[in-house]
Amino acid sequence: MRSFQRVAVYCASADATVPRYGEMARGVGRRLAERGIGVVYGGGRVGLMGCLAEGALAAGGEVIGVIPERLMTLELGNERSTRLEIVPDMHRRKARMAELADAFIALPGGWGTWEELFEVVTWTQLGYHKKPVGVLDHDGFYAPLRALVSSAFDQGFVRPAVQEILSFDEDLDRLLETMARAWLPDVEAWLQP
């Protein structure tokens, strides 16, 4: 069973219209810190990103932000982070977050969150790293994605050998436990006919 020193958390940089999402993100940061797991995130001080960092920092946790220069110049960087790394662009941000993390979790978010989620799932599938990926399905936000993933499995677009790469749960502790036990295949195994 794996243990996680740091988890990269992908979430919205926009302020959600529903306040409970901010509270959820603070709770995730706090709970990761309580478990001794550092947070790696996009380095923002706004939206769910800011709430996540607040929660972890308030609980004494490590928070590493990775933010592109362009976003830093817009004064969106969270200087309160334990460490704030400024990188040239989004590509380097995603690569650096992946280097720093042992696993990945997506919270509610939009285009950027989904893009980051699918990229790390693909990287795991292709063997660029062997790190599990989870989705915290707060209040059914990701129910449509769960249905899409299930349909893709049923129709053969996603092979059973890579099914455990992506885990869903409504509870953070259960999600972390599932991710710690996930079987992650070697790329050669699922590429065989």
C-alpha cells in the first residue's frame, strides 16, 4: 500500500457561486495537513485554490504553489504558501506539480481542472509515472464524469487494465485509501491485444 508525502490538488481558480465549495476546499486542505500530507497546487490565492491553501496552512500543513510567470504578474500568486515556485508557463507548471506529488486529486473546477485531471490520468496510463489519480465528487459535482467514464469502460474505449488509475469518492479519507491501494498497470500490460 502506498503512502503519500504530497498530493497535487487541482481545483478552480474562480470563486464558486456556491459557498459550500469554498468550505469543502478549506476542509480538504485542513484534512490533508492533519494526515501529514503536503499540498501541491497551482499557487493561486483566489478561488478554491486559495481556500485549499488557507485550510492547509491554518492546520500547519506544507503548501507548495507552482504558478506561471504570467499569472504571477497579474498578482494572483499566494505569497503565504510554504514555498511558491514561479515557472515560465503552464506546461512547466503541470510538469513541476507532477514531479513534486505522489498522487493527484481533482476538486470541482472548470476547463483547467479537467485538463490537468485528464493529463495526469493519461500520463499514468502511458507509464510516464506510476501515481494514482482521484476525484473528490463533492455534492455530486462529478456525477456526469463518473457516468461518462463508466460508459467508456462499458463500450471498450478504456480498457479494464487501466480502470484503477482513476478513483472517485465523496469522502476524502476513503478516496485516499482507495488511491493508496490502486493497482497501476505497466503500459506494456494494457497495450497487449
